[in-house]
Amino acid sequence: MIPLEIGLPSTRVEQYCEPGNSECRRADLDLLPELQREAQLRMASYRQRVARYYNTKVRLKSLRSGDLILRNAEVSKSQDQEKLSPNWEGPYKIADTCRSGAYQLEILKGTAIPRTWNADNLKLYYQ
């Protein structure tokens, strides 16, 4: 209680009864698992709504074997990029699709590049 409630009685102070309060607390404790389940269901539905909203904004890149692409120069080179260096390098050719979003590249002459590349670091090359 705050000091003001001691001097000026409020409805909360006037209607307080000890035996009824302990019964209400026990009833609240009995209902606690049900309230937790409801909260878990609300959180799950919230996560589904957020995921659905996010997935509507996502655009998948449809790259196929044989497409010409450019790769991000910042990711492909280990040293720091200078201010006026090109952002994209290539063109390269997609040799194989490893899984959704991962591609094996090769130079236009046919030499394979040793690692796979994520679709976020690639963009389609238009001639």
C-alpha cells in the first residue's frame, strides 16, 4: 500500500478480506497452467502472422544453370575494397545448383570456381 491509501481509505482497502483473498489466490494458482497455454498459443499465432508478413515481401531469385551472373566483389575478395573499385565482378556462368539459393560457378572458359555462392551475393547479368 502507498502512504496515501493509509490516510484516505480506497475501495481496495475497504473491501479487503483475508479469507476471501487467500481463496482467490489459490484459484488463480489453479488457473495458471491454462493461462500459460493461452499465452503460448497467442505467441505462436503472433509468430505465424509475422512470418507470413515477412514472407510476402521476400522475392526468390530464380537462377538456372547456364545463366550469366555477376558476383559481389566485396564478398569474393579478402582484402579491403577501395572507394572507387567495382562493386560487382564477372560475368560468370552458373554450372550447377547445389540447393535452394546455393550455386556452383564457373568462368566463361569453363574453369570451375572452387566454392559455392549464395544467391544474395549474385545478380543476373544482362547482355
